[in-house]
Amino acid sequence: MRLKELRTERGISLRTLSKICGISSSYLSELEKGKYEATESKIIRLALALGVSTDELLGFNEIVKNIRSNLK
């Protein structure tokens, strides 16, 4: 998950993101460290709060891009 990368690119603190999406900042911190796996509903809330697709949040866009470049 690209949570920390996307959050910092946008200059959003954990506390602010927590308030926007209704997920505790401690839980978000653990998600960023890879200690937890987010539920589908949390992934959707985070993507909406960050203004990205769920695919982008989960890093699927990069995976598809790499696969396409390897197929050429």
C-alpha cells in the first residue's frame, strides 16, 4: 500500500488524514508500517480522502505498468 507516500506527497499529516477519513492516527501509522492490513471499507475511505483510486492507493497501477513494460 502506498499510503505514506501518497499522504506525504500531499503534505497531509497522520492526524489530519485521521480526521478526514475517521480512522485513528495510531491505526494509520501501523498501516503505513505494514503491521496491519486495511479492510475494503478503510481502503475506500483512505482513497477518497487522498483523492486517488483504490488501485493507485494499493499500488496496482505500478504493477500493471511494470507488467506492460516487461511484455514489450
